Amino acid sequence: MNTVAAQGIAPASPWFNRHFNMNPATFDFEIGVPVAQPVTAAGRVRPSELPVVIAHAT
């Protein structure tokens, strides 16, 4: 959140967690902060995008 704020960018909605691996030996995850403009990589912060998901009614 400090990196986003330092770049003059405000979160567009609440942050979220994306879990890759959870077991007693490893807890691998990333924290996402939705933003309306690009974020420049800094330190451990890396910009990324989630794939578009279209929900179908059944």
C-alpha cells in the first residue's frame, strides 16, 4: 500500500489475497491492490493482471 501511495495512486477497490500454495512447509501468496492506472515495479511490488472471467448463468 505504501508503494502504491508513493506513486500517487489510490486503490480502486479493497485489496485481496491470491493463494498459490498452502501447506505446513510453504505459504505462497500474493496481495493484490486493484488500481485505475499502472503501477511501476518497486522493491517487492510487481504489477500484474488477473485473467478476465465471464460468469455464465446455469
